[in-house]
Amino acid sequence: MDGRTYTFDSFDCAIQSLAQVCPHCHCKIISVGVEENGKTYCSAQCAMFERQLEKLLRGGFNPFRLGNELTGVAA
């Protein structure tokens, strides 16, 4: 971690201070994560969901509009 030395009295404290956070579900990544587009996710499911969400937003999807592409209901 940037060449610095840390001392913790428990593994839990080390996780809270140093573990990466999943950009989708915001959980701490304790083990091996899934890296995609420069981001590290806790699982392939979170990475896939973010990929689909980015695709929808690039296509003009508006999550705040009533009736949208996800529900199939016309606005």
C-alpha cells in the first residue's frame, strides 16, 4: 500500500481500512475481485450489472422516467 507499513490488532480492522470497495454494491473486496475497465468488482455479477447499466445509460435510458425500457411500459 504505497510502500507504507500498517499494524492492526485484527483482520477486521485491516479490511475496513485497506480493502477495495465494489463500485456497484459497495461491499469490501476481501478476496480476488473481478477487474473490468479499470474497476475492480466483488463478483462477475456486479461487473455484468454495471456493464449493462452503462450500456442503457449510453443508449439514452432515463431511470427517472415513468414507463421505461426495463418494464416494457410506455411512458
